[in-house]
Amino acid sequence: MTLLEERLKRGGPVSPHLQVYNMFALTSFLSIIHRIFGAALFVGTLLFAYWVISAAAGPSAYDAAMGFLGSWFGYLLIFGWSFALFYHMCNGVRHMLWDTGRILSLPEIYKSGYAMVACSLTLTVVAWALGLSL
Amino acid sequence: MAKMMRSDLGTARALGSARDGFHHWWIERLTAIALVPLTLWFACGVISVAGADYAEFATWLGKPWNAGLMICFISAAFLHGKMGMEVIIEDYVEPRCAQLAVKIFVNLMAFALGIVSVVSVLIVALRG
């Protein structure tokens, strides 16, 4: 028996699954991306761990890791991870404002959604511009 | 700390989680609050050592504040990630035996990777 069937049988609460939402309304879309990016960030900690573990292994291992991370594929992974990180952080701040009961009206949710996307894009672009120029 | 966030009346009337749901929610928020400044610091740190060789990187990580904040970042990030993954797994993984198995795997992976990362930071920082 699945969890859903079990809950229906008991008459307990059943949480809505993804298909009940219009997944491409801005509100639900940003929320779904928040989760997907959160999970991606967790998987991406492997990349972070690889970086610090190779540094601990010594200079030659560190150079090898830098060779991989500095390749186009490494850059792609780091770029994706950095954007997901900034997005999840900015939207996390939005979530915590909601937790205090603020900005919960629909117009505010749309406005803060656009602001959050703009912030995370800006942070990503600024970070990479600085990282590549220094 | 977590207890203080819930009113006595709420507890008496059994409003909210009957078990450890609130604590889970609270630790997720606590780590999230910590991770906002830590992430900004981490981004600045990574930018400052982008393209650095091992010696430069080790010098940077060898500074007490950098090593300390890096360990704070690792602890908060892995704890927050583990908790977020638990929520996702509870929502989407069925049947329950599979849910439990995935949860155990994610927990063990988060703790192992987190601890190995912290030890790595200490090795680099203390080796000089």
C-alpha cells in the first residue's frame, strides 16, 4: 500500500502533489525551482568536498582538481552550482519573510518573486565577473 | 530554544506538530539564517582564491577566521541540506521502506561528507 492509499484509508491529511498546481504560473514555478535547486545543491556538495579533500591530499592533488574544475565542464558545474546557491539563498530570505507573516498578498508575492530572480542573477553575474577578472 | 517558539496554549490544545516536526522546521530555519551571511562570505572567499595555486589557497585557508567560517559554512550547509532532502524524500519517495532507505543513505552521506570536509579544512589550515 502506498502512503497515499494508507492516508486515504485512515482519513488522515493528504498533501497536494505537483499535478494539482499550474506548474507554470510564476509563483509555483519559482517554488518548484527552489526545491529542485536545493536538491541540486545537495548533490553539488560532492564538488565542494572534492575541492577541499584534494587540497588536504596535497599540492599535486590540488593541481589536478584545479585542472578539472578549470575545464569547461568544471566551469559549467560551478556556474550551475553558484546560480542555484544564490537563487536558493535569495528565495530562502523570501521564505523567511513569509514565515513572519510579511509580503503574503498576491501582488507582493509576484513583486518579490521578480526581485528575487533579479537579485540572484545579479549576484551570479557579479560573482563571475569578479572571479574571472581578479 | 525551539520550545520557546511555541505557546503553552498551543501545546495544550495540541496545535501544531505532536512530535518533532516543529524542531525539524526550526533547525532548518536556524541553519538558513546562518547560511545567508555565510554564503555571501563563502562566495567572496572563493572569488578571492579563484585560480590560486596550492600555496596561496593554503595561506588563505590557514587564517583562523577563514578556516573557522569555512567550518561554520560546511556544518550549516550539510545540516540544512540533509534536512531539506528529508522533506523532499518524505514528499515523493514511496513505499515507506524505500523512503527510509533513501533517508538513511542521505543522512549518512551528509554526515560523512560534512565531517571529511571539515577534517580536510583543518588539515590544510594546520599544515601551513
